[in-house]
Amino acid sequence: MTGGQNSRSALILDSVLTCPHCGHAKREDMPVDACQFFYECENCKTLLRPQPGDCCVFCSFSSVKCPPVQARRQCCGEGLLAIPADRAQIT
């Protein structure tokens, strides 16, 4: 039967996160069924948070969007749009 390929099998599950402060890049596995809201850069120790409008750090700072966004599913971070801009920015 054609067209029966599971959409999950087409997802990219790892991505290169790049710190916008120091430029350090590291390949990381992405969670398949959740969003990652925080990520500490192992080089400069900056705590990254999603940019306003993005659901997770992978959507903001990596080479590939998170699996829920790739699959065009509702993402768990939809509520981030309600966070005041001064609280949603990178520290």
C-alpha cells in the first residue's frame, strides 16, 4: 500500500543548537513529544529561552525546527505568545 508511511519516520530528530551569544554549536537530540523551553550553553553558560513567537529553543536557535512543528502539529509552546516580551527574551 502506498502513502502509508508514518509521518514520524520522516521527522528529523537531531539538530545543531547554536548559542547566539558565543557561537558555540552542539548537536542535540530533540524531544519528539514535547518542547524544550530552556537550554544552557555548555560554553558560556547562558540560559537560552525561545524567542517570542517560537515554541522552543530548537525553533529559535537550531538548524532544524522541533518535531511537533515539522509534523505541523499544535506545539506545546503555543502559550509562549502570551508571555510578555521582556520575559521571553534571552537572558
